[in-house]
Amino acid sequence: MSRWQSTVLQVQDWDLYWCLRLNSYSTRQAVARTFKLISRLGDGWFWYGLTLVILSIYGMHALPLLGQAWLTSITGLVIYKLLKHKTLRPRPYQVHQAVMLGERPLDHFSFPSGHTLHAVLFTVMLGTDFPVLLPILVPFMLLVALSRVILGLHYPTDVIMGAVIGATLSGLSLCFML
């Protein structure tokens, strides 16, 4: 076995271990309900609502950043869709009987986590101009990422890559905005 194959197997073992471990918390009803709510808010509702709140507080000053954030989000959506249909990675609950499904998936494939991609993207972009929001944005972002694994919808590597893509896109977008 090559070093590369060995590394891939180690990552897959790590991925499954943490997937099963975190998903086991979904057997607690209060945990499952809480993370299901967080996941649903991460479907976009939180970001839509926050956009309206920011507009109502900051008015026209917020428009350039919000427009940039939403355009960057659309770019993220395109990349996410392309990767989903290129990698075709099944969701954990589809592959491992021990993984409990805690929420309906929005699409069929697992890689990458679009919820995490957008949570990181909006946290970076909005937190840059409105740092007063970071105490809300950062915990919500982390909870969205965690919810995806706890609910059996993603492996940790799906979430990590979603975060990397979201951070990269938001960083590039902010560089071009300055």
C-alpha cells in the first residue's frame, strides 16, 4: 500500500469515527431538536433575517457589503453544486446503518457542506464590517457546522471543506472589495 493510500484510509477512519461519535448525541431528544432548529436556520433563514436587521440598523451604508456578500454566496452555491455532482459522495446515513438521520437533506450528496460554506462565508464577510455581530455570528457558524455532523448529514471532512471554501471565497471577495 502506498503512503497516499495509507493516508486516505487514515482520514476515512478519522472521518467515520468522529461522524459516529458526534451523531451519537442526536439520540438525546433535546440535542436533536436544538440542532435541527439550527440546521433549518442555516438553510438561509438566519442570513435572510440578519440581512434585513443590518439594513434596518445601518441603512444604505450596509448595501455594498451585503450585495457583495450575497454575490459571493451565489458563487459559493455554484461551486458547491459543481462539487456535489462531481464527487457524488453519499451522505453518512446512506452508507452506515449506525448513523441516525436527524433532519431531511436538501439534496442527495454529502461533499461539501453548503450550510457550513455559507455560515463561514457570511460570518467572515459580515463580521469584517460589523464586528459587533461576531458574538452572535461565530457561535452560530460553529453550531451550524456541528449540526450537520450531529444530524448525520455530513462527515467532518465535508464540513471542514465547506468551511475552507467559505473562508477562501469570503477572503477573496473582501480583497477585491477593498
